[in-house]
Amino acid sequence: MDHLNATFAALSDETRRAILHQLMAGEARLSDLARPFDMSQTAVSKHVRVLKEAGLVDIEKRGRTRHCRLKAEALKDASDWLAEYRAFWTQQFENLAQHLKENK
């Protein structure tokens, strides 16, 4: 459960979600990830570190640059956890629809 807590904590921030969205297109240098944000590269680096600690991003240093890439496995774990609740609510809505249909 700790890995899910770390995943959801990392996803709770809009900047980190935007970084993950950028990484869906493929590997990117940290400087490229920082470009769209109105913050220093150091601040973006801190966000990337949180994503790395949550297991959502890999960082590889090549010379003087750091390259980041998405690790989607942790997102699958979160999606699987949420799927249980999706199934619950789907059933609840189906039950409500049936109830309304029977009581027209």
C-alpha cells in the first residue's frame, strides 16, 4: 500500500501530472521538461525527484544532462486499484437505473 500512497501523493500535484503527460511522448531532458513551467529548473527537478521516488519516472545522467522517462508500471497499479471502485460505482448506477425503471 505504501507504493500506492507514494503514487497518489505524486499525482496530487498539477505540475507533476503535467510532467508525466510530457513524458508520455517519450524520453525528455530535464531542461526540456522545465521549459513550459514558470519556475526554475531546480524547482522542476524537485518535482521530478518526487516522481522518481514514487516509481513513476526513471532518470539517467548522460554527461551533464539528465534524461527522464516514464515508468508506467506504478500507474497501472493505481489504475487497478481504482478499477475496483469503478466497478462498484458502475454496479450502483445499474441498480439505480433498474430501480427507476421498475418504479416508473
